Amino acid sequence: MAAQRHNESGGTELGRFLRARRTQVTPAEVGFTPGAGVRRTPGLRREEVAALAGVSIDYYTRLERGKETRPSLAVVDALGRALKLDTDELDHLRDLVIRAARHVPEPPPAPSRAVSPQAKILLENLRPSPAYVTSRTLDLLAHNPGALALYAGIEDWPAKQRNLARFLFLHPAARDLYADWDTQIAGCVARLRALAGTDPDAPDLANLVGELLLKSPDFGRLWDRYEVTRRPHAQKPKTFHHPLVGEITLNFQGMQLEGSPGHRLGVYVTTPGTPEHDAMVLLDMTAPRAAQIPAATDRQSPRQP
């Protein structure tokens, strides 16, 4: 199975990250002149990364193979420069090193799925702005009517199955709904990759990733690139090709909810009197009433599509 093949790649999470990132850097990007003949692997060779970072090829090889797990911070920073990591990726590399250096007896339990009464009241008060609460793995834990209507098609699934990553990759309506679907799926995978680096054994994450690896070649392709981000680019306006209200561009604001670890509030906002605001009012009015702000409990678990 696809998920099994991905899990059998060997080594540590640190080694897999280093291997994946060096395949994304071309020799020309770091000032190397490509030699004659065809390179057997994309990106940089191990010896090239070692040279750029100022470490021996043997040491770097041991890092990739999981034989060495405690590089100094100076080496980590040097590897970050060699691999042209951005801020999020470098922070992720540092976290992998810290995690590899300590013994973790068992994975911590997944955060609670229960949404606080205060958060549910907030969602209702934000109407007609589409607003929702997601878990760290993008389960749709609660929402107001406009949010359910905005993600056209997600209401086809039972409440326990609704997950924004699952919707992006597996729902047939998602590709047409998002004007920049390719950008959205890349950002989604990068967020899940960052979570996998700090809590790779979490059951909620493992179940979702395993499902998407099995069912979506697009997810598998992006997962193998090992790009990470901790600051979602979701604050930028998003454009939807909505089957009910047509093309709309909405501003977005996301934030963590205090007192609810792993829970994130997302809100789409517009200026009153604009066509976009009128579209939000229409979405709020036409959403199924029975689907408003579902109660989430710790016993809920997504069902397979």
C-alpha cells in the first residue's frame, strides 16, 4: 500500500527531512557548476551538502541515515544555509534535532475535540461572516451556517468526517471551488508536515495522513517534498468560484483559541455594502439550518469517505 511504502523509507524524521530538502536545491542555486553527464538524483548530492555546511561527508551521511542525531546548533544553522531553508523550515529542522536528542516514551494524547461554549457563541455572533473552529489536523469541529455553505459540497459528508484537508484532496468539488487550488493544497500539506515533525506518532495525524496517502496521488507527491510552514499563508484574501454566489474574494483571519490547545478559529470578513458582503449574507441565509455549529466530543472520529 502507498502509506506503507512511505513509512518504510527508513532512517529518522531528521534524516528524511534532510534527504527531501536537498532534492529541492539545484547545484546552480548554490553556485556549483553542473558537471558533464546526467546526475542520478535530483538536487544536491550528499557530498555537496557536506561541503557547503563545512562537515565531513561521513558525518552528513550519518545524519541522513539516522546514525547521528545530535548535531550542534552551529551545524544545524550551517545545514540550513546549505539547503537554503526559510525561517519555518529552519525552525522545523531545529525541532527535529531537539526531538531526536531526547527520549519520548510515548506520544501525548491528541488534543480534545470538544469546542467550548464560548467559542460556539462567538461563531454565532460573527454571522453573516463565515467562521469555523478546526483541530490541529484541520477537522471541522464547529462552524456557523455561512462557513458550511462557503465550502460547497462539504455538507455532503457526515459532520464527523468533515476535515478541510480531506475536503481539499478528496472532494470532487474542491478543485473547482478554489481559484488557487494548487496553492491551497501545498500550504495544507506544509502545515501537516510541520506537525508531523514535532508529533509524528500522534494518532489523529497518522490516521489522516495515511488515508490521504492512499487516496490522493497529489497529496503523496507534496508529502514527499517535505516542505513545512508554521505560519499559514491563509491571512491573504481567498478567491472562490462558488456554485451559488459566483466568484467572490474574501479576506481571512485565523487565530489560535486560548484555553483550547490545537483549536484554531478562522473567519472570512468583507466590507458591508460590497457584492462580497451581499454574497456572505446569502450564504448565511441558505445554509442548512440543521447543520449549524455541531457539538464535538472527544469520542468523535472521522469516518472514511
